Amino acid sequence: MTRDRGIDRREFITAVGGGVVVLVSVGPSALLAQDRRRVYPEDLNAYLRIAGDGRVTVFTGKIEMGQGVMTSLAQMAAEELRVALGAVEMVMGDTERCPWDMGTFGSLTTRMFGPYLRAAAAEARAVMLRLASEKLGVPRAKLVVADGVVSVTGDPSRKVTYGELAQGRRILRTVGDTAVLRKASELTVMGTSPQRFDAHAKVTGAAQYAGDIKRPGMLAACVLRPPAHGAKLTKLDTAAAAKMPGVTVVNEGGLVAVLHADPEAAAKALASVDAKWETQAPAFDTETVFDHLVKASPAAAVLTARGDVAAARGAAAKVFASTFHKGYVAHAPIEPHTAVAEVQDGKVTVWASTQTPFPIRDRIAETLGLAGDKVRVITPYVGGGFGGKSAGLQVVEAARLARIAGKPVQVRWSRAEEFFFDTFDPAAVVQVASALDGAGKISFWDYVVYAAGDRGAELFYDVPNVSIRVSGRWRGNGTEVHPFAVGPWRAPGANMNVFAKESQIDIMAAGAGIDPLELRLRNTTDARMRAVLEAAAKAYGWKPGVAPHRTGRGRGLACGIDAGSYVALIADVAVDRATGVVRVERVVVAQEMGVVVNPTGAAMQMEGCITQGLGYTLTEELRFRGGEILDRNFDTYRVPRFSWVPRIETVLVRNDEVAPQGGGEPAIVPVGGVIANAVFDATGVRFYRLPMTAERVRAALSPEKRN
């Protein structure tokens, strides 16, 4: 759906599902009927309500976990309704009040849910104008609306407010007029950077997270955990815990837990439980997992095939063949998985730190044998997710324990549990071969990725002979591939694929003596990609060069496409040969994401991507031995520190011809590639494995290694 022209009635019905507008709250039964179809609703009222005082409540199944969509979605609604942003209130992630949504991930909020919300607001505005026309006795063409007030052109004293028109009544209308989305030139709320809706609460500490929820009579739960994934319980003695005052012991259906009103008392009781476990011999570990992935992954599926790769490879004067590796990466959010569950009158209410309230609701209902309308999930603020707060084990545990205990129960994971039960970004392997012809054009591209999936694997360079194959997904393929759960991690799979692709491009540039920027521009006609490359180069002050500096300081370039947005990064690094420490000093990031809803929010997401990307590039790699997780806290698992953050310069490349695209993930995908390319420029040593830890860099740069 484009954002710069009117939506005709047929398009609108296709997008939203009907022309009937109801501007009062939709009942839970209606919402449940809609979400059984797993589509966005037909009734516009499911998205918004105009109260008698003119305030607008927006309902969305999306959640706020720091990315700023609480504010940007409100901007979209205010823009199309033409009300003041301050008149908008947001209700998010409540399965009883909000329309069904599959979850908050994949940078889908703006580019997927946003068009539906804007269309609903535009149609609601059309209803208000029609009603105002009747009330004021003038043709609609003579009416204007601003800040929720409809007035007569040239006679502002003749006016009526949205609140007066709505009056809290059920308004059922069929709108025959076209609902017109505002053009880019007309935007007054979108494209600005107001104070975030969640800023005051978070700065003052008033913001409520799942761990802040307190219910009368609530018990804290500590759950018995195995020492390793795949371990089997062989002995269990809970007698000592059961004798402790105020302790309730639960042992039901494989769930063993102790409950107490005091979390510390519950932890003490758990420590008294005598449990013995049988563990499996480790089949592979941190260092041997890559051979395992290649051998155990299923046959590769063809993603792209064109031209004749074999013939082009045979005709190439020089073939560049590379193999890239990346280890498992944890999500490591500041807020650990937490849930509070309460059972009253046969209904379960859960307050959960989750990215997927509706799927979690369904999982609870299935586990407890309840109808969907007997479970309500409410999502407070979420303290970081990055794709890791979707599985929801803690939510199911809390619901089960609350029903057993007959009291509200909180399950709040320790940091060790957070690492143990994480759904890790999977270890992955990429094998790629390519070549350049005499004109510096890529003649063929032969690419296979194991375990990371296809996100970011597609090629935007103009190559006549291409074979891209994918073996396995980031979701994993069962215990025969991964010894523990894996899942989405901010731009899942794309970080690995873009690291491999953009490293390979630089390998060819160095081998052919072609400037890295020139090689990229020479091999793509994609106008959007060329725009971000040129914008980044201009902001950085790029000067062509073909020889690595090899002075300990270097620059790198990498680019990518993710969530509909185009991004290019240029980075400066300094490498300490004695310690192996890589210091990223400056990053220029140019991003084109269509119409920008909130420029400051977009820049913050770009900065966050760069900062988090330093982790998977330089230090973050989960150490394990079979099903045993060796990293259980931040003393051994190193996430980026504030002191690591480089000077980050963000450039938003304008493109009003494209609807708003995703911003939460694109800038992270080239981070591994840009730093690896800069390290090569600084040292002349190419790194094929992430993370590039200080130990690995120091070893690669040692005189013995170089000789």
C-alpha cells in the first residue's frame, strides 16, 4: 500500500477487510473470533477508539521493548486522523483488548502493521468528516480538520470536535468516500521526533516490567534445572525443602519447583533439594561444532540458480574460495525472562516479558487445556528481546504453578537460567567461491550456507552465473544438529550471511587491486544500494585506495539489505598487535528506509545496531560442551561496554517513493563484514571466523603465525 496517494475502496477493503466502521470498543468475543483467522481485523474499531473527550486510544498487539514503536505508531495514527499527538494513548500487547498479532520481530511493526493502522485512521477520519458534514450542514469539501476539530473553511467558528461526533456511542457507518493517506509533502506528525511516550516513565523509574508486577498473596517460584541440556533426572529428594516454613513443593508432569512468598527463601529451599542427573557424553563443542554442522545438516535447498556456474568457474583465471564460521550467540537482555500468572474464576491472566503475547496465550491455553478466551496475556514494558523473548517457557511454568498453588506465582529467571534456556543465534558455516572477469565484474557466485538460513543470503550484485543454496534454518533441525534450542537473534541469519558475502567482495577487491567502493558500485545497478553507498562514502570522506594500510589502522566498507531497508557502513579501526584488541573508532552508517516516521528513533536504532553488532563481531560466542552451557553470566560472556562505542555518524537517505520500512535490524547486518574488512585493511590478515576475539587476533598476528 503506497503512502502518497488515495486508497480506493476496493484496495481498502482488501487491506482492512471491509467498509463498516465501528468507533467504540470491540468486545473480547469479537476479537477472539477475528484472531482465530490469524488476520488483522475487519472492524476498524479494533485499532482505535475515539472517546467523548476526543482522546484517541490505539490498540495494537505489538509490544514496546525499547525500539520506540509506542511513539511511532501513535505518530502514524495521529497523522491520518489529524489529531494532536498528545491526544493519542497506546494500548499494546494485551490479548483481551488488542487485535491479534503474530509478534514483534523482524522489523515488521512499521512496515507490516503500520499500513493497516494508517488505513484505519484515515477511514475513521472520513467517517468523522461525513458526520461533521451532516451536523454542520455543509458539503464535506468545505470542511477542514486539525487537532481533532472539524471546522468550515473560512468560518472557523462553525466547528465540531471528534469527541462531540463520537460521544462514546457505537457508530456504524458505511463510508462511500475515498480514504486518502497523506502525501509525504503533507506530513506534519510523521517525519518529526517528538519526546517518546515511554521516556518519562523510564527515566523516573515508574515504568513497569513483568518483574515489577505484584499480586496479592503472590509466591515466588524457583524451578529445578538440569546441569546440561539432555540430562535425565535419576534421583529426587525434596523432603528437606518441604519442611521449611512457608515452602510449597511442586512435582508434577516433569515440573519440579519450590514456592515461597520470599524469593530468597524459595532459592534457599531449592538449594536443599537433592537431585542427581545423568548426562550424555558431549558429541561436539565450541570448536568442533562447525564440522558437525556441515555433516549433520540436511541436503541444501536451492535458493537462487541462474546461468552456468560450473562453466564460469572453469573459465575463470582466478577463483576466490572461502569458508566462514560463526559461533552461537546469546541474546543476553538486561531483563531476564519473567512472568506473573494468576488464576481467578477459571481464567488465567499472565503478565509476561514476551515478544509474542498471542502465540504465548495459545500455548498456555493448550498446556492447561483451556479455551483461548480463558487466557489473557498482558505485556508490560519489555527490557530488551532481540528475538529471544518468543519461546515463553517461563510463562507456561508460571501458569502451571499458579493453577497448582491456587495463588499468583512469579517465575523470574536468574542470569544463569537466562543463558541456559536461551534460544541462541545458531553457529553457522558459509562456503563461497567467486571470480572477477577482466573488467572487474563478478563472473560467478557459488554460495552455500549451513544453519543460518536464507535471510541476507540473496545477492544484490549483478552476477550472471549464480548458485545460492541453503542447508538448514536458524530455527535448527532438531537435536541431531544443535544440542540446545536456537532461534531468531536480531536479523536472524543475515548477520552471518552478510559477513560472508561482504568479506568475499573485499577479498576479490584486494586480489584484483580494485578499490572496495568502486568494485561494489561497478557490480550493482540497484539504485537504492548505490544511493546508500554513495551517501556513506560522502559522509565519511572516502578516498579511493587499493593497497591495505597494514599500519595497525584501517578502514572497511560493507553493505546490505534487511527488512526492506538498504544500509551501508564504513568503519575505522585500530588494532593493537600486542594484545589483539580491535578498537572501532568511527562508524558512518547510511540507511534508506523509505519514508522515515521518526528520524531520531531511526537514528537510535541504527546506533543500537552498531553497538550490539560489536558484540557478535568481537567477543560474543557461547562456549559449550555438548549440552552443557559453559557461559552462565557476564563474567565470562562479554557483551559490548559503553567504553567500546565508537563515534557513530548516521545518515538517513531520503526516499519518499517507498512506504516506511524496517529500522530495528538493517544496520546490524553489515557490522561483522565492515569490521573484518577494516581489520584486514589495518593488518593484512583476513579473519574468516566470528567473533574476532583478542586472543584470535593476537594469535593470527603473532610472528610465528605470520612466518
